[in-house]
Amino acid sequence: MTRGERAPAILLVGTGDTKADELTYMAEKIQEAGGRPVMMDVSVLGNPPYIPEHDKHAVAAAAGTTIEAIADSGDENTAMAAMALGASTLARQLHDRGEVDGALILGGTMGTDLALDVALALPLGVPKFVVSTISYSHLVPPERVAADLMMILWAGGLYGLNETCRAVLSQACGAVVGAARSAQPPRRSRPVVAMSSLGKSCLSYMVRLRPELEKRGYEVVVFHTTGMGGRALEALAAQKRFAAVLDFSLQEVANHLNGSVVTSGADRLESAGLAGIPQIVAPGAIDMVDFPTWQPVPAQFADRPYHAHNRLLASVTTGPEGRREVAREIGRKLATATGPVAILLPTGGIQQWDQEGEPLHDPESLAAFLDEMRRMVPANAELVEIDGHINSAAFSDSALALFDRWVAAGLIEPGAPAAEGAAA
């Protein structure tokens, strides 16, 4: 029987001692939607009024300890961290044995802390749905968000089951069962090249590069660097899913340095290098710092050029010293790489609106960045300067030439033959 023919098994995780009503309701809704609930209890002190398939003792054992030792820790944060380790370890074991097809985790701040670890433990393509009282909150750091995580706000979910809760919980149950029926985990029929970009209007090199790389037998995955896009790139690079990374939009590095909420986390531009993946890097849009359009311009940037992209996202540019700081950070991060590294440095500009006649044109600050970047090229990296803008054909041609040279030298896995790639 194929997955589409049998009832998908949904791992349902929560503290059964305090959330029994909600969890039993969710189990019923999963069954009604055509799924099969597999209960995992992550309670510490109490016991649920039902018998879960995987009780708190099994969760503790998966963490290499006992529930008694966890309870005796005397600290709820320490206790839940241990349960999170056990739950994520056990969830991955269940998936690898083919016993679950998706996961649905329920919680407030404590349960969400655990839920994020469980979701990260499951591979890309396995439906993972978190029902949380803090969904979409800035309390959730980007580095803890799985690349394909789904969340829904648990409205009215602080204490007790009610009609508002049922409206939310029932949606989550139907969503995860449906996702488990239709999910198609990635199949690597061609080597995958990751590329970063900041939309098509700001950075447009992918328009030329993607078809050229596909002709060479690669699948190209482009990540939108507005915080979570860079987070997904980092997460998948850490799992060694890419044959090469063309990281040409590093604006999230500048965002993080300047305290923007549009961040991918402190480890942006590090995962590919630490995994030994060949990476070709360019400083696309490092001159801009993002913030929500609906908030005031940050005080430290009040006198800087401003660009409103839409009603959600706006940007200001940094001056010479701010750009030197970004160059130093890029150099420090690339110095930790264990694989091949090259830096493409377009001397004519690094995003669409910094060209002459555009609102963010600032040749003095660009010159400061270029100067500092040249100083900061680490010993393990190759520097290629390009007399042109990052959106020019000269830049794309240089990137392709370097990529082809690395393939010929055996640094990058060759692309799949045309017939194999066409069948993918």
C-alpha cells in the first residue's frame, strides 16, 4: 500500500497532563481528516488521561536520561530542554523507521520551544506544523525555524478548550493530514546549486545565471534574502544539500549587524563554508538595512537615503564606516570555510538603486566598502574584481566562468547529463 492509499500517520506532540482536552480533540480531528494520530506525551510532572503510543518515559530515554532525573532538575527550563532533546531524537527515529509521515506539535512558549527542535529534526519535505500562542512572534529566532515549517496562531489557547480554539486546531489537523498526503520530498536527480538574491528588481543576475546553470545539468534553487530566505539557505547548507552555493545577496549580514528584525540569524554566510561546500560570494545589497515600512525610520539612520519597497519593507543605506564594518564581517565569516571560496567584487555597484541617477547612489560609501573588502579577503579565498555592476552581463559572465573553472578542476560536482536532467 502506498502512502497515498493508507492513512498518513501524524505524530501529535504535547503535554498531555495539561493539554489533554486539546490533544484528544486534535486526535479526533486527525482521524476525521483521514489520518492516524500517533501520540507523544512530553509532560514532566503529571500523566495524561489517555495512553500515548510514546509516553514521557520513552521521550526521556531518547534523551539518555529518565523522567525522574528530569523532574528532579527543579527547573522548568532545564526540564523542557531535556524533553525537547528526547522528543526531537525520538521523532527522527520514528520518521526514519517509516512510522510517521508528519508532525503536529502544540504549545505555548514552553511547548513551542520544544516544537521548534522537533521540527528541525525532521527532514525537508516532511510536513511539520506548530500550533502556538507565539506563532510569527519575534520571540522565535530565525535560526530555530525549519526550512519548511508551518505555523498557525493558537488563538484563545492559553487555558482550556473552547470554540475559538476548535476553529484553529481543526484547521491545523486538516492541514497536516492533507500535507502528508500530497508532500513530495526532494529527490536529487541533479546536483543542486543554491543562489541568493533580493527579489528581481534589486538584484537580477539570476535571470541569466539560472538557465545557464540548468544547461550545465544543475538544479538551481534561489533564496529570497528577506530574513527567512537566508535562514532556509543556511539550514539546507548545513545539511549538505548543495553542490555549490552562489551567495550573491548578503544584505541579511548587514541587517543582523545593525539590529534589524529582518535577520537570518548570527550564522548567516557560515553554514556552507563549515560544511565544506564550494561557495562563490558577492556583496549584493550589503549597503542596505531593512526595517518595517510601518515603523519609524531607526534614529541612527534618520539622515540616510531611504527606499520604501512596499508597505511591509523599507530600506536605508549605511555610510562609509557602516559598509567597512560589513566587509570586515564578511571576511571573518569566510575565513572559517573549509571548502573552496571565491569573492566576486563588482566595482560598479551592488544593487539596482545604487547606480548613478538612482536614489541610493553613494560612490563614496561604495568605495569605502570595496577598499575594506580587498583588505579583508581571507587567505583561503580567491578574489575576482569585475569592472561592472552586479546586475551587468560582465558580472554574470565572470560568475559562470569561475563556476566552470571549478567544475573542470573537480572542485564542484559535475552536472547531470542532459538526458538525465531532462527526465528529472
